[in-house]
Amino acid sequence: MKMRRTIFPSNWSSISIATMLAVLISTQTGYSQSSADNDMVTIGLLLILIVLIIGAVAVASSNVIQIAVQSKQTNYHKDYSEEDGLPSRQVHQLKKGMDILLKGASKNKFTEVHTSRYALQPFNFHNIAPIPKVVVEDGGEVLAGDPLFYDKQHPDVFFVSPVSGEMAGIVRGAKRAVNQVIVLADREIKYKKLNSPDLKSSDRLTIREFLKKNGGWPLFRQRPFNILPDNEGDPRDIFISTFDTAPLAGAMSAKIDGRYEAIQKGVEVLHKLTDGKVYMGIDGRKDAELPRELTEINGVEYHAFDGPHPCGNVGVQIHHIDYIKKGDIVWTIGVQELITLGNMFLLDIYDAQRVINISGNAAHDPHYVKTYLGADLSEIVPESFDDPGIRVISGHVLHGNKKGENPFLDFYTQQVTIIPEGDQYEMFGWLVPQSMRPSASHTYPNFLFKDMKYNVDTNKHGEKRAFVMTGQYEEVLPVDTYPQQFFKGIVTQDIDRMEGLGIYELVEEDVALCEFVCTSKQPLQRILREGLDYMQYEA
Amino acid sequence: MNKLLKFIKKIEPKKGTINHTLYDGLFTFLFTPNDTTTPEGVHIRDRIDLKRTMVMVVLALQLCYLFGTYNIGHQHFQALGIHTGFFNGFHLKLAYGLTKLLPLFIWTHVVGLGIEFYFAWKKGHPIEEGFLVSGALIPLIMPPDLPIWMLCLAVAFAVFLGKEAFGGTGMNIWNVALLARAFVFFAYPTTISGDQVWIAGFENILPGAQVEYGWWQTSFFNTLFEWFGWAQFDPSATIIDGFTGATPLALAYEGGWDKVTEIYSSSQMFWGTIPGSIGETSKPLIILGALMLIITKIGSWRIMVSGLFGAIVMSMLFNLWGATPFMNVPWQDQLLMGSFWFAIVYMATDPVTAAGTNFGKLIYGFLIGMIGMIVRIINPAYPEGWMLAILFMNTMAPLMDHYIVESNMKKRLKSA
């Protein structure tokens, strides 16, 4: 290993010299006060020694930093051996993170609920204007796959109806932003025939135009920023995470619903869209359930991940497979979105079926529900919407949206969590808690009982404070960065720091655990989104 | 509980007044607020908050408080040559310790919390918990006889200029408790250094000097103890011949380890029945507190371990050099003297002023260990260096973090 001293350039040396001068002066005055039994020669020698030692420590520590940095760097680029034409399965062991075990896991029971209303919610997509152009008039008939609206900045990208039925209007929020575009569903869904181009013979442009026109485009998300993919530019690679480690996440095998052909077809489409690789992150944990639909896909490079949450997050997986450098564009797609994509070519329809799992300690009957994208959750779990003391979340407890007046399933979520609101006071709650709650802190005996499952509520358990504790976020974020310095960089709008510490890689769900463990109750996901928006604006 | 809550809610003062700031501080102390998580972002929060974090440190300090209080009395009676056994005259020593410690503790909090409350009101912030720890640390690092007005001045200086001027809890550059001590150290050096200050209750530590008791001892406690039929404070007692108030470090500076062991035994220094700042003397109790901080992950083990390592390395180097008797004190004995343990466990690990990166913490602790030992051994004016070493490294910590973070950033940008 080459040792270079680049870490402490001239400003360090000038500072250390200044310090030494200060030490010199102060020490000399110190001596002049004391008795004269020390001669000046000894004093001089002592001073030289101090100077030498401080210098030596400075140089040594700079080299140690270099060594630490370089030894860490080897993690960044891994070589993958290929044997007999089959890609070997690389297992990534992630140590950092935390599994939050909660009560209310979904039972292995399936129901099919076709709700009467479905909606698309423009705020689910980060880089479209809050007021999109709706192309269907109220009362107009739509088929599943007919366009509902488009964004004025991307006039060729259509957002399509997940079901067939009658256009039931839009719901506006603050500043006339369109919050929901609602469709009253038919009892029997009629699909629009998409006339998909032949995969083998068509070029990339044709496929891209087809996807934009028929609602395939929003299935993807682009990193950096976790946004709708740009019109220009091909993705370097496409990443799929096939398992979810979030609290109370459902089993992916249940959500795939046996649609192997659609996944395989979807992967073929992905290869049409990128010159790079299609990576599939699969569950490498001990008791992993690996259905054939996920493990026998041709044309993907498999990477297994073992570790606590968030190792199932695609962002974390990208970091460990081939991280996003400045200027890189990668796309990600979820498994259920991939099925929709595959069926656009396989069955020639826009099939927006979603299997979601209802979970949470306030859920009456936690189980799996087969429904469609944008379903009205108040018809699936009506009892939870009636009770103001209960919060329904589209998503999981760490990352998701509270549902209330807007009861529709969010675009990219496949889980619904129902937990009680925690709007009660607790006497000396910080000192002698009266209920068991999950905590990463070792000031509670929780860490001794690793398999314990908890009831939760939405209480904040404290007030917001300035950043005080250090080293907390690092323990739950398996990404090679300095999270606290990163967030401070966002707050101070320090672009260099944001870029250097990984704003192109991280999205809200990746830092959700940091937000959970934060002693100071900082809203880290919101801070990160502000940073992402700022970077997008600057770009 | 509900009735209490209702009653307290009823007496809530008008918002924006200093009364409301006070009320809010006490209310959130009594009840965890009913705030719920935002509609976006995380929907559940960890049960830890800053109050609990800070209180854990205060709890870890309790053993030091108990021992420190008792040791004030113990040292006092050692000087008088009565009740020389550790548990002899238990009630007298405890009572005497309390009369010395409580004023320090109360005035620290009155002044410190007063300034905190004032600033919280002015800024419209809730009261932050930072002073819980600073306020618990400050009495423990002062000599027992420190005049109260000096303490108040020092606390005011530390909280006002050291913390509030930078924006409050979480924003300060230097450790607040150490700043208070540094203030006294530089402004009134004779009250915090030398052989005269570590034994409470005497004008001068000279053989034959008479003890000085106040109202508490001569009237209050003596009446009480008379009633119980216990031994009482004797206002005519004098310091015995041959007693010196010098700390082990002062002796070591004069004549090396031999001179120290003439007066103090190693086990005495280990268990802490020696003169010194109130909370610093008992090593096993500090180590117990350190274990608690490490297990609860509130104090950084990286700083403590690397600090210990740095101090050992430096004293070994001095052993090799050996130009003065002090340098020749064996390295393991250097650790028995002075306030190294208290400083590295409670002062250096302050998360706000220490390095923020894990690797930075290692360097930070190591350098504190080294520099503190250098100052202790080479500085003749005052043979102890942890306060200066930690304040110096507090200043350097952001710089270390900067370069460590920078190296991470370079790695990412270089390969772009």
C-alpha cells in the first residue's frame, strides 16, 4: 500500500506550529514563576520533545487515516467470478442496521378486494408539477391503461388508469395542487389492448416511447433523487430488490402471486432499456424464503444480502453492488411494478394488480389482500378509518404516508400498517416508562431481549433538540458515509459536502432508521428530501 | 395521575412569558408530551430522548457524588487527626461533606439554570437538557472550599460565553464544565491550586492551625448530634503535626514516587481517600460509572480506551527519558494519581465537544491522553493537565472531523 501524506496539507502544519508556539510561550511563563532549580537546557529539550511528539502524532494519524480509507475502499469494487457461464451468487454481509420487531405481522391468509374507487396521486412522483394536466373529463369512461393525466414538463409521459371505469373527478389540496385523480371502478375490469411492440425486433427508442405512452414509465424510479426517469439518458444499470426487510413487511413470495413469466418478460424489457446490467438483490438471510420466481430468472446478476434492515432497501444494495458516482444515472424498479411491466408485453395489458399486506398492532385482521394500484383503503380496512385514535399508513412504520381524508394506496407501496396514535401524556415517561417500546438505546434493557416483539404507537417520546449525540446514525446505516455530517451539510446547503457524502445514493427510506433512532428527534427524511430538491434545483 | 395532569394543565401560564418557559420545562420533566409523529417520515420513534440520555450521565455520577461528599469530611478529620479510620465518625464526615458540597451544587444550578431559562425564554425555545450534566459535573471538579461567588462567576462565564453565545446545547465548542474550571484556574489560581486548597475547613494547612466551623456545624449539627448522643464537631481542634495537604501529584513533582509513597499508599490512591477535587479521587467508582456509560452507549468507549492508551504510552516515554523525578514515576502509578480517570470518562466523552466521527474519536482520545500527560509532567506551575488537554482537543476536534469527512468525500468524488 502506498503511503502518501495528502490528508494534512499546509494548513494543518501551520495550525500545529501555531499551537506549538502557544505551548512554548505558556510553558515558559510557567517556568518563570517557579523556582529556579530547572535550567534552561532541560526546558529547551522538553519543548523540542513536545514539538516532535505532536508532529509525529499528526503525521502518524494522517497516515493511519489514509490506511483506513484505502483499506475501506476495497469494499467498493468487488470482482465477481463466473463459473460455467452461471453467475456465482455474491453474498454481501451487512452488519449495520436494526430489525424492529413488531406485533401484528400479516397472517398467511389471502382475500381479494376490488374497491369501488381507485386514485392516482401526483405527489407520489417527486419531480412532477403539483398541477398536472388531466386528459379525461369528469364522467368520461376509461379502460385500464387509458391515460389519466400528464405532467406539463414531461408531456409525453402518461399516467394511466389502473382499472376501468368512470372518471370521478379530482381532489385538490393546498394551492390548488391535484392530490388525487379518482376513477370509479367497473365491477369487471376491461383492459385496453396496448399493441406492444415486439421485444426482439424493436429498438430502445420504440420501447421507451411505448412505455411513456402507456404508463410504463412511472413504474421506474431514477437515482439520484428517486424521481421519475429523465426523458434523455439511458440508465447505467437497473436494480431490483426482491425482498423487504422493513418492519412487518410481507413475504415477497406471497406478493409475486406465481407470476414467473411476467417477471422474466419484465427483465427482458429492462435489458432493452439499459446497456448495463440488471441486478437482482435477493434475500441472503438465514431463514430466507426464496421462491423459484425470483431465483430462476435469466439475464440478471444475483446478489444476496444478509443483515438487518435496511439491507433489503434497493439503495443500500446499489451502494454495495456498484455505487452511484457523480453523473451516473441508475433506475430501480420494484417486483410488483416489474410484473406490471412484464405483463404489458406478455399479456398486452396494463395489469395493475398489487398484493398488499395489512399489518400492525391495531389491525383487526392482518393478512394479505389482492387488489389494484391506488385502491381505496377505507374500503379494505374500514374499521380503522372510523377510529380517530388509529393511524393507517400506506407503507411501513419507518417510511410511508398517513392516510385519512386521502385513503388511497400510494403508488410504490405494497404494505399497509395500522397502529394506534400515541397522543397521550406519560408521567416521567423518559425516566420510568410504563410501556415497552422498541429502542436502539442501551439505556433500556431491550437490547438484552433480541427476539421480543413490541406494540407501538405514534408518540414521539420526547421533544426535538439540536444534534447532540454522535455515532448513532452510523450504527444503523450500512453505507460508507458520515450521516451526521451529511445532514448538517444539507441543513447548511453545503453542496460539496452533500455530493461527497452521498446525496446521489441516499433516499428517504434509506435514512429512515437514522430518523427512528435519533435522540434529538430530528426529521431526517424531510431534511434529506429538502437536500434532494435543492440539488435538483441547482442542477 | 389524570387529576394531576388536569390540575397542571389548568395552571398553565400565558405563552411567551418567562413563566411559561419555566412551566414548560417543569411540565415536560414531569410528563412526556403527547406529540405524535408527522404524517410523513417515520411513524414510530425510538423511546430514547435527550432527557434520558443526560440523566443517565447524572446517574452514573451518583457514586462519585456520594464518595466525594464523604471524602470532604474524611480529609477534614484526617487533618485534625481525629476519626482517622474511614468509617469512624461517619455522621460527622457526611454532615461536614454535605455542608460543603450542597452550597456548591445548589449555586451551580441556580446560576446555570437561571441563565439557561433566561435564554430559552428569549429565544422562544423549550428548555434544553444540556445543563443537567454540566451542572452535575461542575461541583465535582472544584475544590471543596471554593468561595461561592467565584463558583457563580465561573458558572455564569461558562454557560453564557461557552454555550449560549454559540447557540445553546449542541452548539458549544468547549466543554462547559471544564470552561467553568478553567475560568477559576486562570482568574483565581490560588483558590484551585497548591497545597492549601484541597482540605476543607482551614484558613491555612499548617500544623497547629485551628479549624473554622460555621453555624451549621457548631449550632445545627452539634445540637442534633447531642440529642442523638453522638460525637460532635470540636471547634477547638487543630491540625496535627506532620500533616500536609499536598496532593500526590504535588508530592510526585517534588520528589517522585518515593515521596508520594511516604505519605499515601497505592491502595489509598486507588480507592480515593486522598485530597483532591471533590469527585475525582475514587478510581473504582469512576470506572463503575464508565462501565455504565459504555454499556448504555452514552459515553464513547473509543475515547476512553484510546485516552487510556495515550496516557500510558506517554508516561512510558517519560519513564524512558527519566530526566526529573516526576518522569521516573512508573507509568502504572501515574494512573493512580490525579484526575485522569474522571477527565477521560466524564469530560472527554461529551458528545458535543468531542470528535464526531468514530475514527476521529480514537485520535481525539489518544491525543488527550498524551497531551494531558505532557502537561502534567512538564508544567511546573500546576502538576495536572487534563483540563487543558481536553479544552485544547475540543478546539481541534472539528478539524479532525473535517479531514476525516473530507477523506470520505474525496474517495467518492475521485472515482466519479
